[in-house]
Amino acid sequence: MPHLYIRGISVDQTKEISTQLVKDLARLCECGEDNFTLEVLNSTFVFDKNEVPAYPFIEVKWFDRGKAIQNQFAGIISKYVRSLGVPEVEVAFSAFLEADYYLNGKSFAEE
């Protein structure tokens, strides 16, 4: 964990940046690269009766690591997405509480 839900960026674009992106994020979070999930969501966006291109938006679901790490994390994501020629990208965070997150029926808050 963290999970990155990616909209407005293609699977091929995500593949292009995925290796180094995850390496940099793992280094920042001091965790293994295998803790990360990148999911490219296929969505259809509609405005004024027309299908429109999706706006680049990355939603990060994770355990809170503090504002300083969060700011750096968003900066790393933005740097890699913008390296694809994307002029703007939005990043939003949702934090899980360890007590509310389970692996095989056991809360992460349990020792």
C-alpha cells in the first residue's frame, strides 16, 4: 500500500513511468516497491452531451505519512506525469486508519 488510482492517463503512458515512479515513491516512503499498486481506471467523461477527454487525476489511498511526505509524494507523481507531456495533473489523498484496514481478517492496528 499505497494505491494509486489513475484517470486521464493511458495504460501505455502509465507503463512508461511506472518503474522509476514506484522506485522514487518507495524510497520516499521507506517501504518496498511491491507495496505499491497502480490501477489505471477506464472511465468515460461527459460534458454538455459529448464525450470529452479525461482530465489527468491521480487518487492516492494510503496510511497517512504526514504533510511533508505527502507534499513530496504529490511532487514526484506530478513530475513523472508531466514528463509525459501532460500540462497539468491533480493529485488527491485519502488516508486509511490502520484500525480500519485489514489483511486476512486482521487489523493493521493489531500487533
